[in-house]
Amino acid sequence: MGTTKLTRKEILAEDPVHEAMIQMIEFFQANGKKVVIGAAAIVVVAVGIYAGLQYLDGRQIKAQEQLAKGMAFFHAQVSADASDDPYAKGANPTFRDDPPKYEAAAKEFSSVVSGFGYSQVAVIARYYLGLSQLQLGQKKDAVQNLETVANNSRNRTMRFLAKRALIAEYISEANYLGAKDLLESMIRDPQCDLPKEDMDLDLSRVLAAQGKRNEAIRVLRDAITRGAQFSPLKQKLSLELDKLQKTTGAGSQP
């Protein structure tokens, strides 16, 4: 996923401090004639609001900087001759091995999550924190963070990306029931904008792993029928169907 810069509205959308200040402004706008307040007090309120907004601007910049740094660490190159300073070789960080880079990335993501937990930028940080923890073998914490994003985030894309990461983890742990439930719910969801053929392919493999080969074949046939006439994904589906039919002795017709 790219490092797309979030807008001010997106970052502050769920910030409780920002919401409280907006509510205060709206209160004075609606009740200005009813509230008796001195000129000096009005100045104090105005200064307080301005300072608060400046503080929030600083917070959002810090959050984005930490997120960008964490993502740079997460995607960093690995080189045996790298030094303790990841930036010793230049602007792009380099680490000696994978564990140190994921540890460094997780530290940045964790800081964003703990410090900016109500913001949209923290949702992305929590998703990447979960991916980093998977790489470090911290499976329990990783699944918990990914499930939080998958189940509670208002960001639709991040929800579905977290679910895809959970599906991959469930499959690696042979939790086929959990993977199947998530895949079927995403395939049915009209709001899911990820390639459904890709999910059909995973679903067929999960069903085959459960011993439900006829169901797996049906899923692949249905996906091939409703998909575009020519596409790389359709070719993958056809190859998977041929392989599955050969191993089950099934014919090419239903």
C-alpha cells in the first residue's frame, strides 16, 4: 500500500479534542444572545480555540511523519553490510536483517496508535503494526490489531485489507473455518472493492483443504463464468480448476 498523504479532515475526523472545540464553537454560535460573556472572556476563548487548532495541526504532522517513518522501515532493504544507523547508506533506510527492521517499524506504528488512537492515520498505523508483528512472530498481538481494524475501522479500504491479512494468517495456521467465513463475507459484500476472483481462488483452496473438493470446483466455475472474458485472474482460476479436477478425477462439466 502507498504512503498517500491524508487530508486534514480525514486525520481529525475522529479526534475527540477537535470535536469538543467544534461543539464549543457551535454552542456560542447558536446561543450567543443567551450567554452573557465579557469581551475579555471572548478573547480568551478565541485564543484557546486557535491554540488548540495549532496543537492539532502539530499532532497531525507528527502522526504522519511517524507513520511515514514506520512504513519506510517496514519496506526497507536488507543488507549484510548495513550499520546500526539505518540511514548510514543514504535517505532510504537499510537494515542488516528482517527482525530489526520490523522491530523499528513496529515501534513507530505503536507510537502512532497509542498517541493518536482516535485518528484515521492511527488506523493505518495499527494495520501496519499488525503486519509487523506477524513478521516478528507475535501472532496473538498481530491478530488482535488486525481484527480491531477489520471490525471497527470506518475506513472501508483498511477494513478489507486487514481482513485479507487475517485470511492469510488463518490459512497459514490451518484455521480454514475462520478463513472461509471471512472470505465468504467479503465476496458477498457489495462494498468490497478488492478483486473478488482473487478471493474466489482463496476460497476454493480453503474448501479443498477442508476436503470439500466439489464445492471448491463449483466456486471456481462460478467465478470463471461471471468474470471478464480475458484477464490474468481468470487464467489463474482456470489453471486452478484444471489442477483440482485432475486431483479429484472430476470431469470438466458439472
